[in-house]
Amino acid sequence: MVGTEVALNLAEYLLSRESFDNINEILKTFTIFILPALNRDGNTLVQTGNCTSTEGSVNRNGIDLENDFYPSYEDHSLQPETSSTVEWIKERTFLLGLILRGEDENFIIPQLSDKTGLDR
């Protein structure tokens, strides 16, 4: 949930400061996509105020969607949330990605892989 809150606050920050020259330049120059939460099922299970709980890390099927992007076995079927997100990503060109989670933050540069179209 921490990453979701940060993503929503980033969107609000950018939109509320659109008239600032430096923010306006960023918004005119780049297309910014903000995906606040991939796992909406898991978000309903999260306990407010508990930043160390793993309650919201799986969807209703018991699958950790973060690891679903990189299946570890050949006959793995992607979860619907993962599959639609992969297709959405493949339709766009990204220069940089930022993953915000409660325990860490990662900058990524998406590339292609065999199973999902994304690379680690």
C-alpha cells in the first residue's frame, strides 16, 4: 500500500503544480503513466498502518503477482492482472520505470523476455 499511496501522491503533485515551469516542461516533454496498484484484490486485504505485513501480496487466486511476471516453470499461465499489464506495457515504449513497494524501490528499464515480454 505504501507504493500505491506514493504513486497517487506523485500524480497529485504533478497535476497540482502543472503551472510551475519545471513541472510543465516535464509534462509537455514526457508521457507519464502511473499505475497505482496492480493487485486490487490484495489491496483490500492490507491492514492500514501495518507496513510490514505480507497480507496484500497475493491475489484472490493465491498468486504473488509481482513474481507472476517472471514465471519459474514452463507451463505457467499468467494471472489475468499480469497478462493484461504485460500487453499494456508491450504496446508502449518506456524509457524508465519505477517500482514502488513497501520494502524497496527499483528503477527498471523494460526489455523483452521469452514468456511475458519483459526481462528482469
